[in-house]
Amino acid sequence: MASRVDLGPGAERAVEPVVGAEAVARNVVTNVHRGLTRAGRPALVNGAPGLVIVPRERPVAVVSFTARAGQIVEIDLIADPAKLRAVAA
């Protein structure tokens, strides 16, 4: 399993991919306190299951999931403001 984060070219630093089911799960649990899960709206992202994170009026992230054999094997999070301008809330 792997997760990747795209914060865009203006990000202070690149976010390294998280690899391995345990590491990805720990990363998700660590970030639950930020309230992102409560702000998630189910969505199709490029035809696949995903979430649009909308804590207020504007989307702050899009999350997509890649599944194989009934298990999530990749998680991608896009939080690049330039890419999110085209996302409907």
C-alpha cells in the first residue's frame, strides 16, 4: 500500500510517499484530529471512489483510492490550490 500527497509547487517542502499498510494507516489515524474525515464528501475521482474535503465552502483536498482484489492499495491526496480551483464543492 502507498499514499501520495500533492501540495503543489508553492509547498514549503515535498511530502514523501508513505509506503506499507501499517505506515499508511498510522498516517491516516494521526491526521484524523484535523477534522478532514468529517469534512469529506464521497465523490468519483477520475472514475474511481474518492472524497472531496470541504471543511467550509471551498474544497481543500481531493482524495482518491485505488483498489485491487477488494483492498485499497493506493491513496492519493491532491491539495494543490491551483488544481483545486476546478473542483466543484
